[in-house]
Amino acid sequence: MTMDEHLPLSEATLFILLSLAQEPRHGYAILKDVETLSQGRITLSTGTLYGALSRLLDQGWIERLADDLPEDSGRPRKRYRLTDIGQRIVRAETERLERLAVVARFRLAKESS
Amino acid sequence: MTHITHLMTILYARLLGLYPPGFRAEFGDEMRAVFASALADAAATGLWAALCFSLREVAALPRNIIQAARREGQHRTHAYRVYRARWIARYNAVWFGGLILLIALQRLLRSGEIDALRAVQMLIAVSLVLAWRWERLGGLLAALGGALLCGLGLLGGYGAGQGETLLAQGLTMLVGALWGLPYLIFGGLFLYVGLQAEA
């Protein structure tokens, strides 16, 4: 299966993957980061987030880190990290969006001139 | 406010019980912690925000639960099969047992008297509904009661079909046996789920 067969990604999936692109994060940090990245447009519910994380784990695009960071309350917090496949998927999706944007800009520029 | 958020977190944790067991075991604790943190954030801006947040979470639950169940179903785990059987049994126990009880109660209130057979049927329906909580005992009672009703139905059909052709008599007996079949099936399903859960 090639990368393109996984594309396009849903906006929520892309933002979750982008959220993990820089550093491993735990669930709540992903939730907040997705909201920030999407400028408040996408507010994931807890169930939606973990449904997506479960699917991404199964697909091998993300992985769960073994070292659980204890929260202030003492509860373990699991962090998630982008895998190599996940990074390739995000790059492929970004390139696809760039191509799309180039075509769109070109067409709009032609129409306005 | 702290009490309200605490109550909401407890309620959410209870609702997480609706997720399939595999998913719940893997993400349940994390989801509860994330919900509690997000709720605390929302509550910091006011009660209305906390309520809106909670409502949004609850509204998203059915879709997420169905998706999680579907995904777990694709894995075809043993736990998922038991989980699915449990919910099939529960759903049917509530509508079927509840409906039978409702009809029986309505008749009882209207006529003011009850015959032995209807009382037995009501007891079996009650067992079926109670099997939601006590799966093995309720399931066993409902299945035994269903078998009893099937037997009685067969006998009744045999008696009613006397003098008819063999085919007509057979059909009457079959219809009679169908009387207790739902109790037998759903009670048996509860029994299976209860025994599997214990194993």
C-alpha cells in the first residue's frame, strides 16, 4: 500500500498527527494543541480523540511511550509519539495540500487577471 | 463548583462503561483523566462553560462508542463477542421482558385477578429484566422458565390440535412452543455471558 492510498486525511487526524510532530504529548496536551493549531475550529471530544488515537496506534502511525509520566495527582499519563510511517504520512499529506493550494492559487489568479 | 465537576467526572466515568471492554481497558483511565482536566479548565471560566463542555462530551459518546465497538469487532476478540452478546441480551431483555410485564400488569389491573400461568409468565419476565444485574441467576431462571413455557405451549398445541390433520397439529404445537422461545433464547444468552465473564 502506497502513502497516497491513506490520503486525504481528515482534518482532525491531520491536526492530531501535527500535534505530535514536534514532541511526544499526552492526551490532554493533544486536545489543547489541536484546538490551538486549528485556531479553535476543531474541538475534539475526549471520546473522539481516543477513538482516533486507537486507530492511529493500530495503523502504526503513532506509538505509545513506555515511560509514563506521573501527573500531579500521581496518575500515570501516557504520551504518544509519531512513528516514521506517521511522519511520512504527514509529509505526504502536507505535499498534497501544497499541490492543491498551488493549483487553486493559479486558477484564481487566472480568473482575476 | 468543585462538587459539580466531581459529580460530572463520576458520571462520565460511569458512561465510559458503555465502551467495549478492550477499548475501555486500554484508554478508560486516560479518558477519565483527560475529561477531568478539560472539565476543570472549562469550569474555571464558569458553570455554563462546564455544562456546555459536558453536554458536548456526552453528545459525542454514542457515535464514539459505536465506532469503538465496530473497531473492536474487527479484531474479533473473545472479550468483544461476550460484550456484544451481553448487550444483545440486555437490549432484548429490557424491551421484551418490559413489554410482557407491562401487558400482564395492565391486564391484572383491569381484571383484578391473575391466573397461575400468567403469574409464572410475569415471574419469568421479571427474571429476564433482573438478569441485567444478575446475569447467571436471572439468565438461568429465565431460560428454565422459557423451557417450561415451551413445554406447556407444546402440550397446549397438542391438545388444541386434536382432531386436526398432522400438519395442522404440528403447526399448532410449533406456535405453542414459540410462546416461551424468547425467554429461552435471551435467558440462555445471559447465562452464556455470565459464565464467560466468570471464566
